[in-house]
Amino acid sequence: MKEALKREFQNRIVSAGRKELLLIHLEMILAEMKQAEEAMPEEDDRFRRSIRLTMEMIKKLAESLDFTYEVSY
């Protein structure tokens, strides 16, 4: 992820509540997926790194689900 975008996310995270944190996390996933898409044809290493980071972020979201609510599954 580009440094400027990282800083923007970091600044938003500092002052975010629970709902905003979820939205920021989703936006980070989308930004990383877009970066992977841009790197796909030429930069194999960058593409793989972005996909790996995206998968890790999705895994963290899935692990944080509260399964006491039906909407979680």
C-alpha cells in the first residue's frame, strides 16, 4: 500500500469508533485489492504480496466475528 494512503488510514484509525474501524478495514482491503489488480500483468512479486495482505486482512475480519449473532454465519 502506498505510504500516503497508509498514513491516511492510520490517522482515521486513531479517532475511529467500532463501526468506523470496520469500514476502514474494508476500505483497506479494497485498496490492497486495487493495488494487486494494478500490479497483476507486470509485477508478479507485488501482486503476490498484495494478495497475501488482502487474504490476511479478510482472515482477521472473519476471526473477529461474534457468532452469537445470526448475521455472523
